[in-house]
Amino acid sequence: MPSLSVIVPLFNELESLPELLDRLYAAMREKELHDLFEKPFSFEVIMVDDGSTDGSPEMIGNLIQEKPELRLISFQRNFGKTAALSAGFMAASGEYVCTIDADLQDDPFAIRTMLKKLQEGYDLVSGWKQERRDPFSKIFPSKIFNLVTRLFTGITIHDFNCGLKVYRRNVSSRLELHGEMHRYIPVLADWMGFRIAEVPVPHSARKFGNSKFGSSRFFAGLFDFLSVLFITRYLRRPMHFFGMAGLVSFVSGFLISLYVTFDKVLLHKPIGNRPILFLGILLLILGVQLFSTGLLGELFITSMAKGTPFAIRETRNLGETQKKLLENR
Ligand code: UDP
Ligand code: MG
């Protein structure tokens, strides 16, 4: 079992790879890092190629000859960063697990500081890009995203979506991610009861290529946020949400219908063209629908929840057990 598994999700980052691995390996050789471990330090680097078409997996394949710590998981097509991280988490066998972006924006030498923090008694340490080197069009939405997430979850970290994170393996292996939920890993980890800390990390501008996330991330982020809120509050009790909403709607609809029935039956008023009649009917139907949704949810949670599906083209240098785990996904 290696002391540390480094997971690198990458999508068309060919130009960055040589420098990334040089710096990462240099960071892994630091004595201060080794001193954090009682046993002799060892590591593995799990490169998760998320369907690159620029020759990234081929280059990694060649590098494996001279770097036995390297492993490669190569997806059939681009499944997104969340899927890439999930594959890495499944394959990681280290005592600790760390993730780092491939685009040289994250500093591998910060891993040591984060591990040190982790060993103070935390389960997940997230990086904080305190001085962020990104265009304003990225920094501004991200500030709002972090503010909203902080407000709704009560988790007091500044930077939920930093590529640099360090985990105890029992944390990373337990994360069930889908959509683009990598943005909300601290929220899900906190919900599972893990202790979370944050340390400032250096950040660099992107050196090669472009950001892999366009403006569609806003919508994906919003929907994932709603899912995360729902998951962390109602995952095992959907009826508490839908049942309550359904009940409120149904009872309101029932009272309204009762009222117009009185008008019709006792006062002999015509009710066929009264808006409130339609409101009453609408609320009754909506109530039943919400209630049924809750019931379906209750039935559904009895079956196993699955994470983001992915298909793997090939794996290199992985143990049999890890391969089986990945294939059975
Ligand atoms: N990435 C990935 N799959 C994707 C998009 C991104 O594996 O579909 C990787 C990407 O190669 C990089 C990391 O995730 O290593 C962060 O992506 P990027 O730098 O584009 O995000 P940004 O820094 O702009 O938020
Ligand atoms: Mg980046």
C-alpha cells in the first residue's frame, strides 16, 4: 500500500504533462514530505485520461516504462471531471489520496502542507486559491458560487472547487459522485460526517491550452447544487419533502373545493367560470402528484444508488483488484 495516491484528471493536456510530472515527482522527493510518515514513503500517480484526443494517454503510456509509480486509466470518451475523479478514487490504494489538476495551475509542493494539516485530525483538506490567477469571467461567478454554497450549507470554507484536495482514503472511496458534483465534494464529505479543513495554496495562470469548462457550467452547477441540497437533506426520506409539499397543496385544494361546493349546493351560485375553482382543482392534482413522487422516491432509495457511469478503454499498471472494481462499476 503506497503512502499517497495522486490522482490527476486530464482532458487534452498534452503540453502540460512533461512539466507537471517533473514538478510532481520533485515534490514527491522532498524530505519534509517523507518525514510526515512513519513508514518509508512511497507513492503512485493515477493519470485519468478523460477521453483526450491529443495523444495524452499515448505519452503517459510511454512514460510508464521509466516511471513505475505511474498508472493510467483511459476513458472511451470525455465523461467529465467528476467521472475522472471517481475512477481515480476507485483505483487509489494509498493511505492518503490527493487530487491535482493537470494544467499546471495547482502547485504540487502544496500537497505537503495539506497533508500536514490533514494529520492534525482532519479527513479532507481542500486547497484555497487565495490569490487566484484566472480571468475575471471565471473568478466572479466562482465567488458567487462559493458564497451561495457557504450560505446554504453552513460550511465555512472559501473555495469549494479547488483541484487540489487531500483525503484519507476512506473518505475518497466513499464519495458517490454524479453530474458535475466534484464542485460539491466538501459538502458531501461534510454531510457524511467527515472533518474538513482548508489551507491557502499558490495558484498559477493556465500555461497551455484553454479551460475545459464553458458557460454551460453555470446550469450544470445550479442543477447539481439543487441535487446536493436535496441529497444532503432528504436522501433517505424523500417523503418528508414531497409528502409535506403534497399535503400542503392537497389540503389547500380541498378547502377551496369545499368552499366552491358550498356556494354551488347551498347558495345555488354558478361556479363554472370562477378562477378559484380551477385553482382548487390544480392544487388537488398537484398535491397527489407530489405525494406520488415522494412515494416513488421512497421505493427508489431501497435500491442501490450508483455514481456517474463511465466506460474504460484501457488501464495500465493497475492491480487485479482495482481493475475488477473499475470494471464492475
Ligand atoms: N478535466 C477533465 N475532464 C473534463 C474537463 C476537465 O479531466 O471534462 C480536467 C482538466 O484537464 C484539468 C482539470 O480537470 O486537469 C481542471 O480543468 P480546467 O483547468 O479546464 O478547469 P478550470 O481550472 O478552468 O476551472
Ligand atoms: Mg485549470
